[in-house]
Amino acid sequence: QHGADHNDGETSLSYYSTMASKSVLITSLVCLLIGGTSSFHLPSSQLRRPPTTLHSSTETTDTASSNDYQESYSAPLTEINRRRNLAIISHPDSGKTTMTEKLLLYGGALQQAGAVRMKGEQRGTQSDFMEMERQRGISISATVMSFDYNALHINILDTPGHQDFSEDTYRALAAADNAVMLLDAAKGLEPQTRKLFEVCRMRQLPLFTFVNKMDRPALTPYEIMDQIEAEFGLETHPILWPIGDGERFKGVLDRLENVVHLFDRAERGSKSEVRQVSMSDLDTLKECINDDELFDKLLEDQELLEELINPLDMERVIAGEQSPLFFGSAMTNFGVQLFLDKFCAMGTKPSGRLAKRMDEVKGKKAKEAASSIDDDEGDELIGPEYEDFTGFVFKTQANLDPKHRDRLAYIRIVSGSFQKGMKVGHSRSKPGKKYNLAQAQTLFGSDRESVEVAYPGDVIGINNPGNFAIGDTLFTGNSKIAFPGIPSFSPEVFGYIRSPNPSSYKAFAKGIDQLLAEGAVQALRQRNDDGGGPLILAAVGQLQFEVVQARLKSEYGVDSDMEPIPFTLARWADGGWDAVDKADKDGKLFGLMILQDRWKRPVLLFRNDWKAASVTEEEKYLELKPWSKPPMFD
């Protein structure tokens, strides 16, 4: 419905509806794609400058007066239309973080791009700012970077590639309107790429494909196109076509402009020199390529593609039926700026989200309303042009500035405009309770800049005193809004974590508390343990435990010991402790570990899927579920 004129300044409600109406499908499918045997829950609620210190910026009030709201927080259409955001997904070691750095370089947000693995005097990457990320050369946390490019405002979400951090990647995709799938030219499709592609497809994200590392020996472009179509059923349309590979990689043909871009290798971290030659000037082109075989192959490929490839159709791109295809090399800067320019022209504007909306009520009706809004999926489209501010939390982060021990909630704005000092409602708070957003930041890796106003499609960071959790919705107006939220994956690895030094226990406990608030790992304890007993961590993958230990050391200066325990999955007993006691008394929970989560709700640990499925089926009164979500506030 949106069509090829999606950049013409018109807001297409039919497009937003099409994009948003598929969110319910994700609930039943994504656990098979990302988490392996992991289960998850989709809750029903859903410029670079010196960094600024974030002080207390979120204050609460229990009552809302008529003066708390201005007549409208609606966002100007011009600001909506100039927003683009892009999530970058890939299998590990496909060059994703390097690609992100080069997009920032060509976008004017960096003067010099860093290498993922630092050598000599090279600087570190902007997106991988944690100490462990710098040491290992991997992304372990989704990162947001915002900058202006030409007339547009770009938000890039760099996501982890490792499967142990799939949950963080999925949360970032929930905030994205477009995605680029990065492939290693020598390897083609890889396992994690396949899983993340399916998530993008279910989220109805327009998908661009960038085949990276063409400066190394590579598969032929036709082989990569065949792989994508055979495995994904996705037609590709080449936009940038490579001329050679490895040491003979000369540049790319821009098929939309019929111009060849020939590159001279640049100094590491700097922009490459480019020479443009029209395909109509064959004599000059042959001389510049200086390789008869590659020149003849280019002419042959051009003719073949014109005859066999279906034309570019932006309606099909937006529908996920066709993917614009690009070739290049992020490390040597070949084709990166061309991709950025094409994405700015072709990428979609911010889309709406389905939500549940109801009038705020107090007293006995409040709990009934909370239950209703919590149990139902969204049924009303909230588009960017909606007159009130709405946004959802898709990530929380501790210690972006370790010196100040801050905690930040990342908000994707769905509708309306954020304005400094505005008061917002909270989907899990009691009716009438408002939060004063006295300060917010735009994000650039670990750097931040105070912002006065922000619009749909933007990601802002607000101070999180502990009230905001992943999946929460913030809103203005007199109606409570809850977006279909963010998934929580069921943990699959468990272990005791202890401080070996009693003298540092206070710092250890503080670090654990703040890191657990990010949602990457969960804390479990023995029943009725108020904090004095052993602490058990639960995570999707083993690498998450290593991250917690590394951050405790680097950010809080404390050591820790981990002791694994032999369980493979967790189930929350919504039936409550009475149901758990009954099952335990009847001998139904033999061989299980009975624990409580941070809200003292019962959690059962199982050694295998068979036992979990058996107890779930036979003891239905336990109401076992493979996920948890934060409770409503009193």
C-alpha cells in the first residue's frame, strides 16, 4: 500500500497497518528461530559531542492535573518524514561492527573509523565500547548511534551476532523500521544469519542485503543470489554489482545510475578515493579497469542482469518479497557510502505499532483494567502522526558512564514528540501516577547529548531509577497505552555466583543488582531467601555469564566465582506457591529445583525438555510458563 512513493511526504496509514498487524504472529514462531530450545514471552503491554553526565531526570508524582498535558504532542510531518532507522544483523565475524563504523564515517559522525581489533595506534570502535567488547572484538550488546546525514536523521542499531545474545538482538529489531543483512562474501548464508532473517521477515521489516568482504576471495554474486532465493524464497535485486573480488576487486557498478565506481584503497579508517565512469564511456572504463577479463565480465554481467532480473519494486521490498542487494567491502570502504545514499533514498519512514488503549481508571476497576490491557494483544494502530507521545522501552543499560553508576532506559518513540520536562504515564504504574522526564539524551555508543525534543523513529535514553523495564510503554494523554512488548527468552544455563572476598561484598551486590536490571540475565534464589543466601544466575547462553563476571571486574572492581548447576530450562509457576506445594507434596516435582525470582514468584528448574513437558501437561494447575514479566506496581 505504501508503494514507491513512500518518501513523498504522505503518511500512509494502510502501510502502517500492514506493518503492525503481523506482530502477533511472532509470539508462536520466534523461539524456534533464535533461541533453539529457548522459549520466550511477547508481553501484552509493548553529532557527536562530548558526553554529558546524566543526573536525576525521572521524578514521579501521584496525581495528574489538567495542566500536565498540552493540547497536543503531535510530531510535525516534516520531522517524521526525515527519520530513518536501520538495524544491522549478521552472523558473527561478518564485519557488522566495522560496517557500522564506516557508515558513521561517511555519515560525518566520525572523523576516523576504528578497527574492531585494535592494532598500533588505531582507535577503538564507537559501537563496541565495553571493555570486554574491545578485548574480544565482538559485540555483546545492542548499541544505538544517531546522526544527521544530508537532510535526514539516521538511527543505526548495531546488534550482537553471537547466538548467546540473541535476546538483545531481537529487542533491537523491535525498535527498527529497516534492517540490513550483512553477509560474508566467502561464506554466504550462515546459521545465525538464517535465524535473524526469519525474525526480520516476521516483523515485516524491509530487508537490504550487503555482501561484505569483497576484497577477499569470494563466492560469485550469482551463487549468493541463488543461496538467498533457495533458502529464504526471497528475490534479490542487485543495486551495486561487484567488479572482481579479492586483490582484483576494482569497484562496483551502480545499476540504477549506470555508473561504475572505481576505488583506490584508502588508509585504514579513512575514506576511499573514488573515480566515476559512465558505462557509456567504454574506452575510458576499459582503461581505468585495466583488466581485460574483468572488463569483459562486467559487460556480460550487465547484459545478463538486464535480461533476467525483475525490476526493482519498492512495494515488494516493503512487503519483504524483494531485497535490494549491494556488494562492497567495509574494511576498505568500497561501496559503503553508496549503500548509505541508496538506503536514505529507499528506506522506510517510521512505522506505527498496534497497541491496547483504554481510559485510565482508579479503585477496584484499575486492577481489572490492568488485567485486560495485560492479557490482550494490541488492536488499535498508533501511527507516528498520533497526537499524543507514545514510546516503549526496548533496552536498559547500566554504567554507560561508570564514574556515575548511571542506569539508562532506551525508548523508541512511536508517536508524538518528546519534549523536555513532559509528564508521562507508565503502562505498569497505578492510574494517575506520572513521571516527569526532566532530561533525555540522544545516543552515540556510550556518548550522550542532552536533547530538548525528539520525534517518531528516534531512540532516546532516559534515566532509569528502577521503574522502567523492557517492554514498558510510556505515554501522554488520558488513555492508558500498552504496546505488544518485547520477548523474554527462557534461560537455559544456570549457576551459582559468589564473591570470593567478603570485604568487597557490598560492591559485588551493587554490581549484580544493576547488571541484572538490564535483563540479559536473571536472578533466582531459594524460597524465602531475602538476600542472605546463595544467588543463582539464569541466562540464555554461557557467554552471558562471562560478560557479567567481566563487567563486575571492570566496572565495579570485584572478582566473582561461578559454579554451574545441571539444569537446562526454567518454568514459572503462575499457579502460585500453593500449587507448587501441592505438586511437591504429591511427589510430582522430584528431581526439580524449586526457586523464587526477584519478585518471590515460584520458578521450577528442569533437567530436560521431556520432564518439563510432562509436568506441564499432567499438573495443569501449576500453570507453568517459560517466561516471566515484571508485575504491575501497587
